Amino acid sequence: MLRYLVALDGSPRAEMVLRMASALASKQGAELTLFRAVALPTELPPGALVQAPDRLAQDLEQNARVALETLAAKLGVRASIQVVIGQPWHAICEAAQGFDMVIIGSHGYGAWDRLLGTTAAKVVDHVNCSILVVKPTASER
């Protein structure tokens, strides 16, 4: 059976990416794993600075897991869930081991993206399997 890793980031475009991945998986009989890498400090919730470091990581992982489960339920997608703490592009490449394809969304290029490169671009350059980069349609931009 084909296995697809669907890298989601919690942005509004995640729903679009998951819809595309679900449709493709249905056509090809593939199994989906929804993946999210939670990075510090960009996703610090309120009150994070008063928590013990190990508790903060657990909370971040749990929040990301709940968000993925909620999105999957909303769209009626059956999938396993995987959440890790780490730099997103690197964590996606590590998690992609053993998968047939990575499905990831594309984001617009801001000044930092042009300088440092986007997560999707880094994954394309470093992952060892096929990759599908989902771009929004004109109406979704």
C-alpha cells in the first residue's frame, strides 16, 4: 500500500492541502499520515514563559495533535497523526523516510522567504521521495 506523509503547518491553507491529499489517496488507495513539526519560539502559546520547559514541549505537541485531529474530522479524512518538536523542513525530511510521497503546501514569497527559502523549497531539495507541492488556486489566494 502507498503511504503519503501530509505536512501541515496550521495555516489557513492546511485545509486545502489536506483536501488534495485525501482526494489523491482515495484515487490511489494510499494511506495518509498527517504530520506537523512544532518549532520554538514561533508557536509559543500565552503563558508559555511560566511553564517548565518539558511541560511546554508537551503542550505544544498536544495542541498541534488536537489541531490535526480536528482538521481531519472536519474534512472526514481517516489518517494517522504524527507531531514532533523541531525545525519544520528538517523534521519533514526525517519523517519522510519510508513514505512514498510527501504532500506539502506552498506559501507566498515574502522577503524572508526569498532570503532563507521556504519550508516547501527546502523539503523539495532534501527529501528522498516524491513530493507534491500544493499551490492555492486563484480564488484561494
